[in-house]
Amino acid sequence: MTDNPQPIIYVLDDDDAVRDSLKILLESYDLAVRDFGSVPDFLNELESNGAGCLVLDLHLPVMGGFGVMDTLTRRGSRVPVIVITGRGDSQTKKRALEAGAVAFLEKPVNDQLLMMAIQTALRTRTGPADTRMTSSA
């Protein structure tokens, strides 16, 4: 047994239905999940915990997903980011991966691809792997 606490999967999406369905899915895999509908709430929580990965919607009000990623970088956060979007294109995908996302998934998110992305993200948090994933709806 390890002394490391279970990593937290953060879900940041302003759509209640998406957040709820992702939380139910991830908890069905016995993952610890914290979900947020606003950027400030998420950023405040991350400061106090930090371990885990972030499932991030790109199209958030006010700051947007790329703004969140920029803020995390400026703060020196190493939390791996999995980008999800309902309006993705090749340029958006390229920009997200260049910004450091470990995966780019389009909504509706494929459950298996999301779980593989989370496993990859958690490995990048603890080791040197740099495997990136993408999907198209």
C-alpha cells in the first residue's frame, strides 16, 4: 500500500448536465472527483490540493479554457489537462496540445477515450511520459 493520497479528477465545465454525467462516470471507476462550474471556484480549490488532473471545457464564460491553461502555467501548476469541447477543429486541437494538454477530446466524450486520457494524465504527473491523445466525434 502507498502513502500517496488518491489523485483528484477535477472537472471544470459550465454545463451542469455535462459535469454531472462526467462525475457519475468517473465515480463509477472509483475515482475521486471534484466538479466546478466556475473558474474562480476551481482555481481556489486547486491551490489547496493540486494532486490529480483536470478535465477542462474550452468554452467557459469569462476566462475560457485557454485562459485557465494560461493561468495554471503562470502559477507554475503541473496539473495535467485534458481538454474537452463541443466545438473543436484542427486549429483548436493544435493550440490545445501546444499549450500542454495531454489529450483533446470532442463532446460527446467517448468513455473509454476519457479513461485512457486520465490514465495518461496521471502518469505524466508522476513520470516523464509525454503521450498525447486526440479524438474526433
